[in-house]
Amino acid sequence: MPEQTFIVNGERVTVDVEDDVRLLWVLRDRLGITGPKYGCGINVCKACTSHINGKAFNPCAVPVGKLGADDEITTIEGLPDQVEPSQRGDHDLHPMQEAWLDQDVAQCGYCQPGQIMAAVALVNKVSREGGTITDADLDTIRNICRCGTYTRIRKAIVDGAARM
Amino acid sequence: MPSSSDLHDPAHEPGREPGREPTGRTPYALDRRRFVGYVLGGATLVAAADLVLVDAPPAGAEIPTVPQIPEVYDLNDMLTDAARPTANLIKVTINEDGTASFELPRAEVGQGITTSTAMLIAEELDLPLDRVHVTLAPARPELLFNQLTGGSNTTISTYTPVRVAAAVARLALLEAAAILLGDTVGGLVAKGGVITAPGGASVTYGELAVKAAASGDRAVEVQLKSEDDFALVGQPTNRVDAVAAVTGAKDFTTDLDVPGALPTMVCRAPTLNGTPVSVRNQAQVESMPGITHVAQVSTGVAVRAETFGQCIDAVRALDVAWKDGPVAGESDATILRKVRAAQLPMPRLPDTPLAQTVSGDFTFWFRSNSAMDTNSAIADVRPDGATIWAGLKSPIVAQQQIALKLGMAPDKVKVNVVTAGGSFGRRLFFDAALEAAEISQAMGAPVRLMWHRADDARVGRGHPLGTCRVQATVVGTNVLAFNQSLTCVETDFRHGLGEIITAAAADLPAGVGNLGFAETIFTLTQEVPYDFGAVVQTLVETDDRFNTGSMRNIYSPDVRVAGELIVDKLAAKMKMDPYQFRRKFQRNPRLLAVLDTVAQAGEWGRAMPAGTAQGIAIHKEYKGVSACLVEIDTRPATTGREIRNAVTGPRVTRVTFAIDVGLAINPRGLEAQMQGGINDGIALALTSSMHLRDGHFLEGSWDNYFYTRQWNTPPDVRVIVMPSEETVPGGAGEAGVAASFAAVACAYARATGTMPTEFPINHGQLSFEPKPFTPPIPQSPTDGLELTS
């Protein structure tokens, strides 16, 4: 069986699994990293949103064989380590997670890891482009929340962006 | 310990004192707060209360001339009364680390009941909230009717018992501290988990946990805190599971690490509820990478593999001969014709220049209550017993039905209740748990069953198609009669009241039992919240071939939309402003208050450009009242927005929502539930429905079923939690949907000048390319690295 090597949450891992198995299942079923959730398997619900080399992506749509040994995957579990300890908040978490807590965004919580990972990437993208988060930016977020937490998500992203 | 019948002596029942004023503070408040609870034998202190110690809410002060049934006895009263014959205990345990733990016999699905319950315990125990741990109880068959999570009833039914158990714990701790500190209970002060004597000596709850433990059971009388002394209850409080949710640590069923429970999926038929006849290529599929088992079961062909990705490959590779399901060949149009054929004739109302009749005939298409967390369950079935893990709102009947399916005694089946990623009514049933048990038994191995999204969307339960006809007679400035007749595909209530006795009653042949249940639920939830003279509301259900169930707020959203649209027509007929009309025909002071609040805060009547408009609506249910005022934009620049794989259409731009739920345990959680209900209402009005074509629903994922998204959600939402005169809580989980849906419908009608007659308004245009039915689930894409952002 092929060996797959990549970096996840700062640690290099090697997994024996076929090339075509999507990364989501390698993370969840083989590595026990369950923060990224299954919601559709076809890259439309975005519940599995994580980061690859600092950008948002959806592991349900990436065959693990396409990853290189130096590709860095960050899931929600590794998000706090993406900022310096001094940048973390009261719960020792990433500023966006802290904003999420202050706004009490989550209801059932299932989509929230993906929402937070998407939010961080969106804020980074807008920031790279020299802007600040607008309603139009928030309207582009594709992550579904069936509990309808959108109102607090929008507030938390503006709040989190100010802290990042 | 007194027998349960002692506790049910009317003389001991709370809230039944003669001469008690119907609302507000009463001279009998002290009696209303005194209850009997128990200290139970245990290693540390275990305090308990009978789950049936329900504080009867006061009768409404606002009795209209002819009260409708829900005003005096509603669904929540039925759910509460159903619990009365049982005498079973809920327990608060004090641990040696100073924490309190409690197993809640309900299901947390996102509605926030673990938080509100922890708040009640923390309040009564004088313990910090983070030292209270609430988990979900496994199926407890001895609770009979009292382990059903539905009808927004959790807080209504557990408010008093939870507080009594916590108060008993506090008293036992004080008694133990009094001995230790050489003082009397009355001289001690309990605060923050520490008990202090006047001289300054103190002892913690943790240090007292063993000392306060009892060798045997004893009954004690306790007095609950007065609502006036609440320090935590009523304060906006963040969820107790929030850190777990934002760090990925919150476990749902498919996240659980049960040894040997490998990923499992089911290949399903190309027509709804079709069944497998034979598998033509079983050996070939069994030899695919990662596959451990392939087994034909009653609902399809199950595959078990090292990863879910390999399950998807196997499901797609299976070549199965199928027997068509019961709706093969049917479509929306044929089902609607059958529903119309089942309609009762409406009474003939006069339509003369003096007495004019206003009428409407509305169609509500099938809708899905698929949650983000698809139907899933872990099952480990052995020859001598079985263990199940799933998100279950009726775990007792699940346990009983699984035992039947497996041919085991119910006590051989342990059913664990797992926190679920949403429910919206879906988890009243236990389809995945039953299926997982069957599969595990067939394979002889533990399974972690997860429904593919395509199955969850197409085969999972939903809200049935229905029609709602309304007619109202106007004479001058009065409404003399208001008739409303709902006719729908059957709503499945075969979970009964959560155990097998009433579930079996609902499962009588020919739908008779379920119809009785449906009519009971309808009668106990529906009312016309206006003084409209002679009011008649009827329900007819037909066609039991679909996978349905209670979708968030059950009948109310459709009934209220039809009602409120006709209310706007009546207002127009009388040349009255819609808000002023609603005030004129409203005598309930709580409804008037929420109505006035949204009108003022939402700037009712402000000048708006053509193509945009406001809509206003009210609702009354779950012992609470709500009003919603929305603004909608139907101008081409908005409706013409192009977003890939999406529906844009009209946008609700602003929502002002007011709710009086009685005592709000956690206003912040209540606000969250209303925000969610608003997004549900918008989806039901504008974008989300199921299309039945040729025997199957077309919607296969979130790019087909258009639940509200960020580009649909209002940028401006304000929820106002009203101060309430009520001293008991009402229901929250479903209360936000009906008024929101109705307000959006009314706003759309006013913005476009045309009253919509079918919902959602976009059902007529199919906004996506349907995914194939064979194979039944789509393959995952491979281009994810090209789509980073």
C-alpha cells in the first residue's frame, strides 16, 4: 500500500493508504483528527474547511496522493498554534476562536470548525488585498450552518478580524 | 420515601392553590416553591427529585370569548401530563472535586438545554457554572413518557424538578457543614461552592461530598429560591459546550472512537424506499481496497471499510437489483392532486356587498429537515447484547424497536444518547440507529454508520407537502368568521410519546392511530391569535408513503403563513394599515406588547423604495408569544445576483423580532434560537423545498437544497427578549420560525403587489442539475487543491 507523508498541525505524519482516498477520510478515519466534519463530500457545504500552506481548502476534495511531504495541513485543532502565544486570548486560542466564544456563535457546533477556518482565511485574504471586512465579503462565505448562526458569525468575523 | 401517589395528592401539587391569582406575584409564592426531594444513598452526596414535579403554569389571564384549545391546554401540557404517571428520579451528584454532575434525560441537538440546565443547577446550588457538568442520560425505560425531546418542552417540563434536586443537594451540604463547623444551617452562608460560618470557618462542597453522603434514602422538604433572588438564571450566558465546539473537541456520533466500529454506508434504491432484491457483484465489491464487509439489509446494501472514502467507492460500484419503492412514478403534481382530492369542503360563507368573504388557497411543497450531521449511529451487536450510540430524542422507543429488530430483550440493548449536530425534528426518529443495529448483526462486527448527504437529503425525513385554505368573512369593520383547513401528506408521529406503548398506538393499521396522533398534535398547537368571531381550524392527512416527521415547529409555519397573508388581505379590505389592523383585533396583552415592540424598534411604516417593503406577523405557541417585522428587497439588482451553485432571489435585509417566552432562563441562548428560526423562516418562504420527480426527491446535497446562506441572510437582525410577567419558562427551540416565515411572506406580497400562493416562492423553477440516482451517491471531487482561497 502506498505511503502518504505530509505535515498536519505541525507534525510530519506517514499513513499507509491508497492515493485516491480523500484527505478528509485520512484525517478522520486514519489519524483520528475529527475537527474537520463531513457534511457533503462534494465540496459544497464546507464543513471540512481546513488550511493548506495557510490557505483555506476542503479536504473532502483532495486525494491524499496529491499532497507533498512538505505540504502543511492545519485543521481547527492546530489553529491556535498558528499565532504567537502572546496573540492568543483568555482561552489560549486563536483570536478568531476567542471572538467566536465572546459572540457565543455555536449552536449545535457541527459546522463551526469549518466556519472558523474559513473566517480566518477570509480575513487573511482581505487583509492581503489591503482591505477590511465588509458585508459584501461576508456574503461570499459558502459554509452552510443549518442552525442559522449566520448573524453571530458575521459579528464574530468582524470582531476576530480586529483582534488578528 | 413517600410513594409517588403521595406526591400526586392534589394537596401537594404546586400551582393548584385555591384563590391563586392567575398571573404575576402571588401571596402563595412560598408554597409554590416548597417541594419534597430525596437524598439517596451513595459514595458521595446524591440528591434527587421526581421528574414529575412540574410546576403547573398559571392559566392565561387573557381568556377570549371562545377560547381555542391550545390557550387552555396545549401540546406542552400534554407532554407534561404524559409524564405525570411515572415516578422517577433525576439526580444531582456532588463530586469530591467540588463539581456537581447531572445526567439530563433529554437530547442536546444545538438548542442549548445543557447550558440552561447547568444554569438552573448552578443557581440553586450556589455553585459557579463551570463546576456543573451536564451530560445526556442513556435510554432509561423506567422514565416511560418522560425521555422525549420535542415540542420545545424540555425547559417547561424539567424546570422545577432540576431545581428541586439541586436545592436538596444544597440543603444536605449545609446540614453536613453545620455538623462540621458547629453551627446551625441557618447561620451558614453558601456561595461559590464554599460554605462559611459566621466566625469565618469554611468548608468546600468538595470536602463535604463524602460527609454529606447518605447511607440510605430519605425524603427532605426544600424551598426553592425565589425568582427575585436569581443571580445567574435570566442573565445572558454563553454555552457550556462553546470551547469544545470552537476547538473541534465536541464529539458527535461519527467522531466517537468505539473499538472496531469501522466506517459503514448503505447503497440505496433509485426510487424512494425501494428495497434490494439481490447483489450481482458482491464478491467484486468485497475485494475492493479497504472493504471488510458487504451485506444486504432491509433498506439497501451495506458496506463496511477502513475509511468512508472507500465506502463511497464501494456503494458506487455495487450492482444491485431493486424493487421499486411505494411512490415509484409519482411527482409533486400527482401527490398534490391526491392531497387536493382529500380536502374537506369548506363551509359556504356569504359573499354579498354587506358580508364579504376573503379567501386564499396556498400550497406548501415538501421540505427537508436534514441537519449538518447526517443520520448516523454506532452499533456493536453481539450474540448476547447490543450497544448503540446515536443522537436520539426518543431513546426509549429506539431501544425497544432495536431490541425487536434484533430479537433481543430490551434490557440487552444499551442505548447511549450522543450530542447531535442539529435535529430540526429529524432526531425524534432513530432511522440510523435501527439500521446500524441491523447491519452490525448481519455483519457480525461493530459499525460506524453514516448516511451519505445524498441519502440524508433524498431519503431522510422531512416536512410533508400540504395545502392550506383560508376564508374569512368581513362585515363592516368586523371579522365574523375565520376558517382554516390544512390538508397534507401524513406527518409521521410513530415515535409516540417516546416509548413503545404510544408509538404502537400511532402505528395502528391504515394510519388510523397516526391520524389520531396528528389531529391531537394539531389541535393542541394551532390557534388563530386574533379575535375573529367564529374560528374553525381543521386538519386532514392523507398518504403515508413518505419519510416524514415533525419538522421544527410542525404545522405552525404553514398555518401561520396562510393566516397572516389573509390577515393582510382583510386589512386591505378594511383599508387599514396591517400593523394597526393586527392591534385592533388583538386582546392578548403579551401579543400586543411584542407587536408594538417590533413596530417601534423596526420602524414600521417608514418610507421605502419601490420593490422593497415591510411585512409584519405574530405567533403564539409554547406558552410564549412572538412578533416579527421584516424588510425585503425584490428589486432586479438584488434578485439578479449571480452566485454559482446558489439561489439568490429576493433578500430579507432587516429583521426585528420580539419574543416573550415567559421566564427566559438564558436570554442569550433564546436570542440564538430566534436568530436560527429567522433563517429557517426565510428559507421556507423563499428558497428551500424538495422536488419529487418520478418516484424520488431530486435534491441530493446542499447545492440542490437551498437553505439560507450568507448571501440570503439579513445583514441587520435584532432580537428583543421581552421582560415577562410570567414566572415560569416557555419553549424556545421552535418559537422563532412561524412569525418569521409569515412576515417574509407578507413582505414579499407587499413588495411585489402579488400575494404568493405557493411556498417556497421559487419552487416552480428547478435551480440545479439533478445528480444521478444510479449510483445513488456522488463521487468526491479531486480538484480541491485548485480551489484554495
